[in-house]
Amino acid sequence: MNLLNNYFLNSAFFAQSGTESAVPTAVSQVVDSAVPIQAWTNSMLVPIVLGAVGYLFIQHGVVKSKAYFAAGAVAVLLAVGFALGFTPGTFDSYVLMAFCAVATGGGIGFLTAREPVYAALGFATAVLSVCGVLFMQSALFIAAATMIVYAGATIIIFLFVLMFAQQTELRTYDVQLNNPLVAAAIGAILLATITMCVTKNNAILPVRVDSTRVMSAASLPDSLSSEAGKEASKKLDAIDPNLRYVPKLTAGLGRSMYTDYLLAVELAGTVLLVATIGAIALAQRTTETQS
Amino acid sequence: MFEYLKQSWPTLWPTLGAIGVILAFVPVLGLYMTFIERKLAAYVQDRLGPNRVGPFGILQAIADAIKLFLKEQIIPDHVYTFLYFIAPTFSLMTAMFALVVMPFGPVPTEYTEGFRYIVAPGIDIGIMMMIAISSLSAYGIILGGWASNNKYSLYGAIRSCAQFISYEIPLGLSIIGIIAASGSLNIEQIVSSQGGAIWNWNIFWQPLALIVFFTSALAETNRLPFDLAECEQELVGGFHTEYGGIKFVLFFLAEYTHVVTVSFLTALLFFGGWHFPGLTGPVDANLGGMLLRTFVLVFKVTMVVGFIMLLRWSLPRFRFDQLMGLAWKGLIPLALLNFLCVAIVLTYDLPKHYLALTALFLVAGSMVSARHLQHTINRPRSEGRPATNVNLTESAI
């Protein structure tokens, strides 16, 4: 329903923003009711460290018994229920939380699965649930792109290779990490950094679409973006400078990708180019050894 | 929760109604498509086809369904049980989930109250969402093949996986031209851009795109010219060798749902959707007009379904290297060529009907690539081919 609501909100916003209406206030209410940005406390480090320790235990084979696992699962469920009881939420937010929970479950499955195929499936679950989260945030394009690129192509190729290379019994490198301590440390630091950046105010400086740039989507010519659309993005500016211009047309999307997000697109292209060259080089070497 | 439901009921019930229509129609459609397919096959092969159960054998489909549902559920000992059960379910789920953004009747571009012929109207990325979800349908097949723990099933699954990944590229590339010309990813917008004269239908501007799209979409459905995943002579039954009864039905239904999806997409993107000479312009809320338009759309879809079914009995199955060659050497360059033409026309603001010139490119391009393909196809298999992953796969299979 969030999707439909946002659709109404967007279309109403871009259609009628020329005239004074109640829609901008509705948008600002939505913005206000979002998670407050200043939420970082040092106690957030505790679950991260606990998670890392738990991961190490699993890796060292300490937590093997199913009873321990069940106890952990029950504890997590209790904690989630407790948190939900105190979180004022709507139907949307519960759906969102369900997606987040499934994504976390997929990630845990990915880390703890003994067989590579199940690990890949856990990864797929995580990616698809993240797509669900993106859908709930009305980030439709990026959700569909993630679905096509990661779930639809990358993980399928993983499965392809895993199924071909499957051995009758598992190798040690399938089951045990070489250096779980380093892995856990790096993971914990990364997670702490990301949490800090997300929750601490102005840890990441807001990057805005540069509307003074000539070809930027925010400065589309009138044929591609109506006056109403420009007015709307100005009003969005006034409400929250972090809100971005939402391109309505496919042309606007293309413009935005090749101007505002040019660096990301170019970097992705470079990565693909390197991968292609690498694939060609590997294939060539195979031919030489065969002949 | 109750309050929430009460509040959102006006926007909720059309969605639930559309979901109900899809859930009710797809199984029946799948059932009767098997019957129609058998009748068509009989017609092609100069037989009578099923004619015992009911008048003209029309109840044969129901008899088949009852038989399949009441069959004993056999679970082989060697399968990975969890994935073995998940696979057919996932297969059908992705096939039906792709129908979410597909209009199955006339849908106005502006949202109106009341029932509408689509589950999720006004999704800005419509067609892209559809491609995204149908790209997931490879999971059902590959999981089924792997969970069966059977060499032939696995080979079938891996063949189909390679096929899926290859044919997704021309499928996506062929639609880009249409998107660029109509300026929207939304299927309703694409259809409404084809209103007016019959010459506005996309097939008359971009026949090349139609051919590339239809071929690669057919490959995505795993139907006969492309059904290497279940090649009986080589792989027993392919990925569904170990499946019987209702689990097999789910796989089968998924395949037929894919056929329906492809036919709808072809009709909507290339044949003007619910537009017909004399029945153009914006969609009105008039009930008779709506029903007439629905009939027009369904008629077009039926034609495409019939064409797909006749194709099955006209073309032999591809060899694996021919299959890969067709995608990588034939369809992808053609799709790029088509997109180049569209881009030129759009950039220099030429009249849209200049795009009909792609027909010339079609003739030239397909002649060139057909000769090229002929060369590669007729080359004996042992003659020095570079060892790529694809060929590794093939030699292993």
C-alpha cells in the first residue's frame, strides 16, 4: 500500500504543486515521521561485538548443538517482539520489518550454511528481501535493477558453477575459514562504521543533485520536465535538502543516470570491462594449454 | 489492523479483485491450453486428437487434471527434500508474479476508481519489473534439477540456465527501442502511445525488434524450438524427470503461464494492445467499450498463442551450439542495430515513420547474419572452436 500511496503522493505532488495545496505538508509529515537521524549511541557497538563473537563461536564449532541454536533463535524472536511492542508502527512498517528480518535471516543462512549451494540460496534470499525493502521505499528502478543483475544473473551463475563443481564430500575450505578472527574483526569494524554513518547526524554529507549543471536531470528542458516538476523540486528543497528530484519520465531517468550519477555508471562500466578482459584472457590461456 | 483495512478498502478491493482474476484464470487457462495444443498438434499431424471425453473431447483437460491431482505422491529417496518441494512452487510463483504489472484488459493511463484490469497500475518501471521477475524463474528450474540429485536432471537444469542468461540480453535490448520511442517504461503508456491509426502500432515501425523480442521470449519460455532443458532423446525428461503428479503440474503450469505472459507482452508492446482500427483513442469507462477492448486484446493474445503452438510443430529442436550462436551472433547484434536506428531517428527528430526503414535493415541484417550463422552451423563440431565456458558446458553435457 505504501507503493500506491507514494504513487498518489508523487503524482499529486508533481501535478498540482504549481498551485498551493496540502500535498507539501503531507510530504513534510512523511519526512518528519521517518526515523530520527540523530540516533547514534555507543551502546550500539554491543550487539555488533556480540554478533562477531557469536560468529567466531560458530566458526570454531563451539555452537553445534541444535538446542543452542534454538535458544538463540528464541532469544532473537523475543527481542524482536519486545522491540516491536515499543515501536509505534503502521502496516507498512511491519511489512518493511518483515523484509528486513528475512534479509537478515538470509544473511545468517549465507554465513552458516555448510553446503555452498545453500549458502548461495541464502545470499539470493538476502538480495531478494533487500529488493523488497527497496520496493517499500518506492525505489522501484534500483530494486528492479538489483533483481535483474544480482538475483537474476549473478547468483544464477554462482549456482551454475557450484552445481558443476560439486564434490561428493565437502572440502575444508567449504566448511572452515582460513582466518575467522580477521574476517570477524573486519566485518565488525565495517558494520560499526556503516551504522555510525547512517545513524550519526551529518556523518555522511548530503550529496545533492547539482541543479546548476547544464545537463542535470534537475534542470531538464521544458519538453522533458514540466514547470510543475521544477516547482516541485524547489519545494522539496525547502522541505529537506536531502530529498532529490524524482524523474517522472524515462528520459529523465536516463539523463539523471548519465549526469548526476555519471561517476557510478562509469565505474560500473569499467568494472564490467575489466571482467570481460579477464574472461577473454582466461579463456585464451585454456586454449593454449589444451593445444 | 481492522481500521487500516477499512480505511484502505477503496484502493484495496480493485487490487484484490485483479489478483483473484489472475489466480482464477491462470490454472484454467493452463489446463485448456494443453487441450488446445493437443488439438492443434492433431490438426498439424492430420490426426483427430482427444475426442472421447465430452463433446469434441472438451472435458479431456479436466480428466487429465483429476488424474494428475489424484496421482500417488512419490518422493525419491535420493532427493534433497526441502529444495525438491520448493522448486516447483517457486517456478509457478515467479511465473504468476510477473503478471502483476501486466494489463489483461484496457487500463487508462490515469488512475480511476473501481475495478481495473491490472493488479498494480501506474508502476513507472512496468516492463522492467516484468523482466526482473521473469529473470528469477530460472531458480525454479535450476533448483528442481539440482534437488533431484540426478545426472540428467542436473544437465537439463544447467542447459536451461545457460539459455536463460544468454537470451535475457537480446530480450532486454529489443525492448529498449520501444521504450525510447514511447518515452515510458510503463506498459499502459506504451500501449496508449500506439493509439490512433493502425500505422502507429510498433510492429510497423520496429519489425526487427518484434522478431528479436519474440524469438528470445520464446527461448525464455523453454518451448519446443528451445526446449533443450527437457530434450527427451538425450535427457529423459530434463529437470522434471523426478517429479510426478501435482509437483509436475506446477512446473507445467509455470511453462504455460510463461507462454501466456509472452503472448500478452507481444500483443501489448507490438500489436497495439487493446487498440484496433475504429477502436482507438483514450480508454473510456463505458462498460461496452471496455468489454470490446478486452475482447480485442484477448483475440490478439489468442492469435499469438496459436502461432507459438504452431511453431512447436513446425521447427525442430536446436543443437546447443546453434542455440548459443543464435543468441550471441544473431539476436544481440540485430537488437543493437535496431536500437541504433531508433536512436538515430529520435536524436535527429526525424518523423517517427522513418523507423519503418528498419524493415530494410531487417532484410539486410538477417540475410548477413543468416549466412554467417549458416557457416557456423554447418561447420562440423570437431573443427577448431575456441574453448569457452559455453563449450566446456556443452562437451560435459
